[in-house]
Amino acid sequence: MNIQKSIHYFQEAQRLLPGGVDSPVRAFKAVGGQPLFIERGEGPYLFDVDGNRYIDYVLSWGPLITGHAHPKVIEAIQEAAVKGTSYGAPSPLEVELAKRVIDFMPNIEMLRFVNSGTEATMSALRLARAYTQRDKIIKFEGCYHGHADMLLVQAGSGVVTLGLPDSPGVPADTVKDTLVATYNDIASVEALFKKYPEEIAAIIVEPVAGNMGVIPPVKGFLEGLKKLTTEYGAILIFDEVMTGFRVHKGGAQTLYNIQPDLTTLGKVIGGGLPVGAYGGKREIMQMVAPAGPMYQAGTLSGNPLAMVAGIAALDLICDQKVWDEMEARGKQLDAGIESAAKRAGVPVTQTRVGTMRTIFFSETQPRDWNSVKGADKVRFGKFFRKMLENGVYLAPSQFEAGFLSITHDRNVIAATISAAEKSMMAL
């Protein structure tokens, strides 16, 4: 596989960009090898600057559920662009996309568009604190909610330990009110509420974890979170930036029949363009300025290009037949990977919810960050590089989610399985 142009671009990029990239995981440090520089995408495929084609399971880290450059999404963007790329004023497009989101997720009664998932989560937490007049929040070890200071924390020595900064530049005082619990362990959350019964404003959780690989909630976990927040007067925030329109067309909250107080969204609702949103109960959302006193603003919020791309994307996935087909392709891929691993004698565990999936090189089914960390990262790195050689582009980390799109048809999945068979045999 010739990647000479990618090598050249990466050498040049390292002189101009920190680490040669604009987001850390893209540097391939977790898997080794040379990051690829991409020239274009089409349907389920990526093409690098050297002309190599790959079946893509990263899909811009989730947004591209309609595949790369879907004609209807591109047409919508082109038609909007000639009318202007940004207004800094209200437009009917915001209303149209808001209606569609609420149709998919009826637990959301009002919403506010922002520009990223990070903006959505930090704004939702500010709103929860304003509404409850409390300061502390609970997040879960291994769950990522964007790079806001208060969320860059790791667990301490015990489940009731205050979070510690997980990055230089994050002052300890910034995260002193961030509590860390164990995902899928309701007892760890109960302990925090017992210690701080009147101080916790909110729980923020990925209802299906997607940032330590795909980890589904165990039975009773989400229900337990809802019960605790109701009992203690706290806000339950579902971070569906990744799971929204990915695990189910109504999000994880519809799949598991849980009603969060607030929801954060991103990824799919922009059709691949930068966007985010937070929304929920009308009573809570009415606190957001200018309706209420909780201030949050953004010059590019409701950007017309992102709005029309999101409208086009959601219209393409509104039919249940689309979801049934993606589920069938997910099952086809699950079975093929399992068969390839067995023939090669390689222990793997697969997790999948809807169109999100992960292959763990582990003999045990992970259920939280501690068990995820036991997966064989070295073997995954080898598998990742072999899959690249065989024309498949996976997320460059054992601890990231992979994604399917409506363009990953039966033949694309079959080609992926064939590549996996060759790659597994080479481990």
C-alpha cells in the first residue's frame, strides 16, 4: 500500500500543527503507524491522497449515518450556500430542524442549537446548576462529554472521591464539584447522593457508552439513575451526542424507555457539519436566555448550512425500513467477525447497539472502564494496521466506537468480513 503522499503531508503538518493533527486520536499513536491524509469520501468509502480506497467505519466519528457526500445532503448544502453561509439572525431552517428533532425525540419539548457536542454538554450542565441552584455534578469514569474543564476528570481512589484534573491546564478548583462514579454500577451513584444529598445538580451520562468502546447499560442501570435523580431533586442529562439517531431513531432514551430531563445532541443532526443542541423539559429550558436568566449564546448557532444538512440527513433516516436494513447489516457484520476470529483462534468480544459497534480483543464482555482497560491494545493495533492494508478504515483506538451508515450494504459488509478474515489470520 503506497502512502508516500500521506507521509509527506504528516511531516509537513508536524511543523505547523501540534502533533500534526487537529484532534489527538487522529495521530494514530494508540495503534502505531502513519496517519492517512484524506482527499475525499463517497458513500461508505474514504479515499486518501495516494488514491487508496477504504471502507470507512469512522464516518467522521458518527455524524455520517447517510454516508459520505450523500447527494441529497450535498444538494441541500449547495442550495443554502448560494443564499449565504451565515446570518447571525433567526431563520426558518432552525424551526424546521427543531421540529424534526422533537418528532424523533418527544422527551425534548424545547431545544437550543449550538455548534458542537462540547458546547451542548457544558451548556446543559450550566442550565442544570441554574435550575437546581446546586453546584455538584456526577459523571462516569470512561465517559467523555467534550473538553470543557469541569468534565476532564478521572476517578480518585474511591467512588466517592472528588475528581482530579485529567489534563494540565485544568485548575483543581474547576473540577472540585465534579464527582465520578462507575458506569453500570448504581451503588456507586447511590453512595454519592448519600454523601451529598442536597448538593448534586445533575447526573450526565452516555446512556450507551461510546467513548470507552461501545458499552451498553446493564439492566436497571438507567432506571436507577432516573429514580435517584427524581428522589433527590437532581437533573438527569442523557448525553446523546453520539447515541442520538445512532442506537435507535429516537435515541437511547426511546430504545430504553427512559425520560431524561435534558438531552444533549450533535453528530447526526448536522448531517456532517458542525452542530450541537441541548433540550428537554419546557420548564427547564425556559431558563435559557433570553427567556430566562441562564446565559448562553453563539454567533454561528443555527447556521443555515448545518440546519439544511441536518434536515436532509434526518429525512433520509425517518423510515423504519432504513433502520431494519442497518440492523440486518449489523448482524451480518457481527456474525462475520465472530466467525473470522474463531477460525483464527483470536479471542474477541463484540458489542453493538444499533449502528454503533466495537470489537474488543478480550475474552470477557466489558461493562465499565476497569474491564475495558483489560482489552489487548497491542493486538488491536496490529489488527487495525492489517485492516488498513486490506482496505478497511477503523477507529484508531481500541476504546472508540465504530459506525455503520445506510450506504454500508450487503456487499460492503461482505468485503469487510473478507478483510477481517485475512487480518485475523495475520495476528
